[in-house]
Amino acid sequence: MGAVTTALIAIAAVALGWCTIEIACKPCLEKGREAIDRNLNPNYDPDDDIDTAATVRAPLNPDYSEAAAAPSTVVKAV
């Protein structure tokens, strides 16, 4: 009877440990599972994820001539 009790306690400990890890690492595990699901999907195209109309990007070579041409005001501090 002692072996059965030990086995049940071990199974309960493993189940509680699994639940603890699932709860503690939920965001990380969800991202990983989503990545696995995407990689296993044969119809997945990574180019479809990029929505260029919704993303705002700064230019690589911004034109500072407009800002430099604006007149500056002189402030005299007394």
C-alpha cells in the first residue's frame, strides 16, 4: 500500500508542478506555441504579417533642410 501512496503523491506533485509552470510562464509559452503553429502551417506566408499601411516608419535619410530654414527667435536672458 505504501508504493501506491508514493505513486499517487508523485503524480500529484508532477501535475501541480506542470500547472505552476503553465501559470508562471504563460506569456512566453503562448508566444512559443504561436510560433510553432505558424511554422507547422503549410499555408503560412511571413510576408502577409507585414501591414505597411498601418506601420509608421521614419525615413532613413530625413530632410532637415525645412527645419534649418525656419527662422529662429533670439531670446535675451537678463
